[in-house]
Amino acid sequence: MKAVWLFPALFAAVAGLAAIDSKSGLPRWFELRDELDASHAKIARLRDEVTDLEQKVAALEHEPAAIEQAIREVLELARPGEVVVRFETPETDSSLPMN
């Protein structure tokens, strides 16, 4: 009857040692798995960005108003009577202590 618990205990001990032994490969496997998850998330974000850019390209190819707006944004021009509002990001002062 003592042999019944021996195998699970031995397996748990070996698995525990493998998890903390840097030469076993398990810690690196966990790191690679996390990197893979992060890469999948980045791919999803980039696909969304590609979709947005494709929509902008389609608008620029087929809508004269989109072309005009893009040109005015790049050249920082406004139509007569338009008001241009610019929002600037404040520069961080490296001399201030960070909380």
C-alpha cells in the first residue's frame, strides 16, 4: 500500500526540481511562452493598425475631401474661417523627482 503514494510523490519532487533548475529548460520554456503570448498580442494590434491604414488609403484614393484634409494637416493649413487648435504634449522635466 505504501507504493501507491510513492509514484505521485516522486513525480511531484521531480517536477518541482525541474521547475527550479535553470538547466532543465522549464524556466526558459515559461519565458518563451510569455514572449509568444506578447507576440500574439502585438500581431493583433498591428493587424488593427494595418486595417486602419488600409481604410485611410482607400479614402485617399476615392475621396477628394480626404485628400484635401490630409494635405492641410501635413502643411498645417486652414481654410478661410477655420480655427486650428493644436495640442502640445508638455515636456517632462528630468530635474523633478518622480513619485
